[in-house]
Amino acid sequence: MKISTKFIHLMVVLSGFMAMAQQIPSSPPGGPGDGFPGTPGAPASPIDLYIYLLAIMAMILIFYFGRKYKKQIV
């Protein structure tokens, strides 16, 4: 039975996601009197503000390099 390299790469990536997954905390830090300084309701990280922009840019880049590769083959 022959196993393709794409399948092996897929399994490595998926196992990496499973190994690095973090559990969601039961309550976010930053509440009153819990000893954590912070603002409740603030974004978890600055990248949260740019998720939609990053997704659109990823689709544009995939389309661009896909067409470039397709022209290179022909």
C-alpha cells in the first residue's frame, strides 16, 4: 500500500495542531479583585483586530500564486 506524501504532510500538520491546542480558561483574567491587571472585554491580542484583513489577504495571495504557478506549467 502506497501512502502519498500529501497525506503524510496533512497528518503531521493535524497532529501539530492537536499537540499545541490550548484549553479555554473557565473565566478570563482581569476581573475585579482577582489580582490580574487588565481590561475585561479587551481583545486577547492585537492581531484580533486584523483577522478579516488577514483572511482576505491570504485568499488574494493564494489566488495570485496559484495563477502564477498555473501559467508556469503551461
